[in-house]
Amino acid sequence: MNIIKDISKKSLNNSITASIGAFDGIHIGHQKILENIVKESLQNNTKSALITFNPIPKIYFSKKNFEILTINKKISLLKDYNLDYLILLRFNKKLISMSSKEFIEDLLINKINIKSLTVGDDFKFGFNQSGNINNLREYSSRGIFSLKVEEKHLLEGSRISSSLIRDAIIKNNFSLASKMLGRPYSISGKIMHGDKRGSKIGFPTANIKLKPNILLDGVYAVSTYINNKVYYGVANIGYKPTFNGNKYLFEAHILDFSKNIYGKRLEFNIFSKIRDTIKFNGIDELKKYINNDIDSVKIIFNIK
């Protein structure tokens, strides 16, 4: 998969079959679209592409939202679909200020060389979101490119969307979120050195640095695989108010594990939120709560 991070500096010579959208989460509806465009591209002797945004519009316009996937995790997942191109559009003032005509003609037609385009039924684009599928249909009716409009995908009769996945996560319904995603909801990254406070009080942690728009602050029950063996743990996500921390971190205390994993990339599946983040009065109170969190994790995972 060829990743293009700045399409303004490059025009594609191949005819392109693509879908465009935020694809936040790469949920099971997105997965079906990706499979379809790759299949269509092979049938029509074109190249397949996903055109998406970085950051996604929801994050750009509202810091209250959180990403379902980091960009690195999104790229990792997309590599499994045999796409020819991943085109990352920089979602910035320049892109936002483009008219709908510029977006279609300058970007989709002239730069990307689109021949077949798949969009959601609510896709909007251009300045003040003035463009919609009716604008795209005008070009499709003239034979410039073909257009497919995807309706919302369903799971057990209910609609699937990134907004509903995000809502399920907020409501601590990680089981529903994982069903819509088609995989466990997870956080991944390279394990980095921390301040060693956890080790000093008897609870060493595996630390991953995160952007502040990943998940919601709190303490979670998690699992991970290390050398093909599953381990369970309790993870704090956010800043560390007790120690006036200024780094937004994922810190997981992995139960019954003490090996050196610095520099290793791990993925942690999130199962349940245990509690909100609290500022403690001291180390003794912190240790008491961590022990309670571990007891909660053992109940959740039925660990004796």
C-alpha cells in the first residue's frame, strides 16, 4: 500500500477506484466498503484507494471528541486490505476553504484521477460543507466517474456508525463497540520509560504516550498478548493528577508479569472502565485504590 501524505505535490497517473470519508474506526461497514473497492478495481483494471483525512473532521472541529483509532493503528489495519493507495488529505484551513467544485475537479478528478467513487449517503465536502452527493451525481451523469452511494450498514438490525461506536465507549459498553468494530477495541504503541513511580510503590507499569484525544480519562480493565500469551491488567489513561503530571499516558500494570518490555510494541484490548481518574491525598491512598482496581480486574476476567 502506497501512502500519499500530500496529494498536492503529486498527481496519480493510474485510473483510481476509491472510497472517501473519515473511516474513523474501520468498523465492519467500512471493512465491506474496502473489500468492494479492491474487488471492483481488479475487475476494471484500475488501482484501489482509500481517501481519508488526518486529523479526522470530528477531532479538528471539537476537542471533546476522541479518536477511535490513532493514525498509525489505522494504517496498520488498512494494510490487510491490499489497497494500492492510502491518500491522507491534510484536514486544515486550506482544505476546508476549497469550494465543492474545486474539491471535485482539482482534487478528485485532476489530482487523484478518480474513475469510480464510493461515498456514504451523508458525505459532505467543500467550504461550509456545501458539497454533497448531488454534486457528485452531476459529474457521474456526465460519465466523468461512476458513483456508488453506500447506505448505513446494520448489525443485528441496528445501524453501525463511528458515532455510535464512540457513544458505546462513553457508556462503557465495550462489548457493543467491539461488535461494531469487528475486533476488540484497543490501544497500541511502543512501551516507553516512565518516571518509575509505579515500580517504587510495587506496581510497575508499561507506559505508552498518547495524544489527549484518545479515549476518555479513567482506569480500565485491559488484556494484552506478550509472546503469544495473554496477560490481564489495570490501565490508567490520562494525566496523573496526584503527581501533577503533564504527559498524557496509557499506564498498564500487567498482572503476574515483570519482564523488561521497553521498546516493544504492544496492543491492549479495553474491556471495561473501572472508575474515573482521581487525585489522591498521598501514596497510601493511591496504593489502596490500585489494589481495589486489581481486585475489580480479577472479577471482570474471572481470575482466581
